[in-house]
Amino acid sequence: MRLNQKLVSLCISLRLFVLLPGLVCVGGLYAQEQKLSDHEKQIKQGQDRIKNQLDPLLKKQDVFLQEQYRAQEQALLSDDDGACFDIKQVIVENVTVFSEGEINNISSSFEHQCLGLNRINRLVTQISNLYLNHGYVTSRAYIQPQDLSDGTLNVLVLEGFIQALATQDEQLTTTQLALAFPGRTGKLLNLRDLEQGLENLNRLGQNQAKTALLPGDTQGSSVVRIDNQGAGNWRASVGINNTGVEATGEYQLDASFIYENLLGINDSWVSSFSSNVGKHELPQSKSRSYSLVASAPYGYWLFSLNNNYYQYEQTVLGASVDFLTHGSSFNSSLLVQNTLYRGSADKLNLGLSFNRKESRNYIEDVFLDTSSRTIYVWDLSADYTRYFSAGTLNSALHINKSVPWFDAKRELADAEDDFQFIKYQLELGFSTAFTLGEQPVQFSSNLNWFYSPKVILASEGLSVGGRYSVRGISGGSLFGYRGGYLRNDFYLPLETGLAFLPGLTMFFGLDAGTTNLPEYEDRNSDWVAGSVIGAQARIFGLNLSLSYARALRVPDFLDVQEQELDLTVRYNF
């Protein structure tokens, strides 16, 4: 093979007969599979770091308004004190939203009975509440004067609609309103549509939009006024931390820049950068990443384009000579997401993205064809959020399927390992707040579960152990394709009484994770556990985070650091 010939020449020129991690050069032999795994793990670590940096920047606030419009309480008064009317049939008119069966479920219980005024009012209230509970807060049922001698009770429904959308905020244009609330003028007024529109506006950090309902010019019509407290259309931050790894740089400098409404269509542009800084023990120890996410909503749809680039360099120490290994990855994805369902306190999103993932890896200047690849991946996702009085439930399911299209590699050149794969990821999270004595406590628990029917690339697999999974483990982790991890966190906000330190938050965490072990033929699976304690504070405009993490359980065969002390300093402007 051409690659092996280059490696043989390189070995001879260096008079090399050494064993490097993942690289064996003895008479031209090369352990390609191990080197592939090493490079893929580097790519995995880089992608995890990018995700951890981007997730807080992309997080948006959900909007639910139903609590502002409570259902009317049903009067439980007796009918005995007044006259009643013998009602054989109830006819409900002008209903376009609900089926005949849904209306009959209410009206049938009032037929063939003698109804007094209280019972009739109860019927009207139940129909109005049906509309109200489904978000139609300006629709109502009512009774007109009528002759009930024939035993027929006619109930009319006035379904409220949107006459116009209006705003007094100069920062919100008619184009922004039209894209956030597309086609709503003249349609029935429903809180779900208003909630979605507010989310579309408030996903931009410069907006704090709210709605107010004003009477329209005609009966049943309303003007939806958008009140907004606007701010600047850009934000930035810069920070430094020691959360890198020795191989590619422990000390990391990162920065982010967000620009909003550049095109005037509620679009958001999120960019981030990170790089190692300072001196390191290894001759070469570098890592750097760039990312850009552009997104824009249209009603119940969201369109997003994500690009990120990661590169690394590290020195592999040998018995006689050191080698420089370096590589990069470039990923692009296009996401289309739709909010399929909105309830009074929950919603369901369905997304589909197409991803291109490219990696290039080298030893010195020799291109490693076997550990470099291009793959294309479909990602079908569904995420569900539910708000309870006791807390919030979040869940997400991802199904990833690679396809051998365009310039994608179908097979690993020599080892004949298939690059194509399918994998399933499930994420479950629950957060709540409570008091312990007089101390407020915030708690969150997050489960991440991963499954693939066969061995896949390490960069696409599961990594258990490290800052982004099981804390307290550094410099290595368990890699597999069947398993998961659970993270639990407690946050205790404290009042210090100090002018320069108005608030301090202590936090504690406990994690555990497990996975199968395809790299170890004599082991089926194993597990790790870790803990963390730390504090977050804001001092003189700086956001500080200090934490100490310690491993609680590590397998004997896993050579890692079992404790880590992390410090992050960040300035937002």
C-alpha cells in the first residue's frame, strides 16, 4: 500500500525501531486500527468541547401563557329555588374548531332534563372552558333570548380572531412580526400561536417581547399588541480555563460573539473560538476550534446551519525519537425543525438534519488515509418538554444513519471496517427547585443513553469519563457504543452580604456511567463514577467558577488522572 511505503521510508530514514501508542513501525508494519482509534478519540474530544461551548449560547427560553387565562369555576348551585325548563335537545352553533363529537360530550349530559338558570350557565361555562383550555382565550359561548317551549336550547359560540398585530417598538419591524406570526391576521386567536411567535422573537437575546390583547373594531376581533424591551443586537464573551487535556493543551482561551437580526428576519448568528494558551511539557501540544451557527424561524419552523472546525497537534513520545501527530475535522449540518404540538404546558419538536463530517489526520507530513474519512449522516430527532408544578421534564431521541453518498468513504482501506453506521441516542432530564429548611435548592438529573448494533468510529461513539460525562476522570475515558451515563447536580444560591460579591452559588454533583468495551477482547463492559464540588460567583463583572472533581470508581486497566481542579474566568460584554 502507498501509505505503508511512506511509513516504511519514514521509519528507515529515522532508523526507527520503536513502539509508539497506536503506531508500530517494524519492517514496515503498521497497526492501523489502533491509530485510527487514537485519532478518532481526539476528534471526539474536540467535538465534545465545541458542543459544550455552544449549548449555553443556543439555549432558548420556552414561553407558555396558559396560566394567565384560567378556566372559569363552575357554579354548583341548586336548581330547586327557581323555575326549570324541560330541555330535550341542545344545539351548539358556529363551532369550527371542535368536532361534533367533542361538543356532544358536553351537551348530551344536559339533554332530556329540566334545566334551571344555574344548569344552563354551567353548560355555557363548560363550552367556553373547552375553548379556553385549548388556547382560544377570546372565544366564548353565550345564550340569546329564545323560546324554550319546544324543548330546544340554542347555544351560540363567538370564536375570537386576530384583527391585527401591532407594536410600538421601533426595533421590531413588520417583517419580523410577519415571520414570527405568519398568516395569523384574520385567523382564530389561539395562545399556542402567540406563544410560538413570542419564542421566535425572544430567541434573540436583544428582545423581551410580551403580548397584550386589545379589543378590535368588530365583535370577536382582537388586536395583538407586542410590547418589547429591546437591547443591543450583539453580545460577546471571553474566558480562560484549565479544562483542556495535556496532550493538546491544558489551558484554553475561548471567546464567543453573537449578532442578531442581521438580515432583518429574526436571524441569529452565533460564533465561537477556542485555543490552547501558555507553555506545556510536551514539545507540541495544540488545539483550536472555530464554529458558526446561523438560524432563523418561520412560524412553527426553524432552519439552522451549523459549521465547526477543530484541529490539534500533539507529540507522541517514543523510546528513541518523538513523532508529531496532527489532524483536523470539519463538520457542516443543515437542520429543519418543526414544532408538531404545543399544549398548555408542553410541546413536541421534530427535526431532521443532514450532516457532512470530514477528518484529516497526519503523522509528521504523512497523510493517514486509513484514519481520515468523509461521512454523511442523517439525524432524525424528536424532543419533548413538559412543565409540571414540581419541575420540568426534558427528553430527546436521536436516530443517526450514515449514507455512502458523494465523496463518503464506504470502507476503511486496509482493515475493511465499515464506516457506515446507525446509532440511537436518548436524553432524559428533570429539574426542580425546593427548600431545605430556609435554603433554596435547585436540582437537575440528566441521563444520556447510547446504542449502536455494531462497532462504530470512536468519534461517533460513546465516551464515558471526563468533564462532559462522568466528572473526576481526566486524561482518558471508556469508549464504546452501548451504554450511557447519569449526572446529578445540586445548586445552592447563597447570600453573602458583601457588596463586591452579591451572590454565590455552591454546587455538588454525582455521576456514574457504563459502556461496553470493544477495545478490550477480555472485557464485556465496565463502569466509572465521579463527584464534583464547586462554587460560582460574579465579582467585579467577572464570572468565576471553581470546582474540584474526584473519581469514585475507575477500572484498574484505565490509566487516567482521578482528580481535577478546574478554574474558569469569563467576562461578558
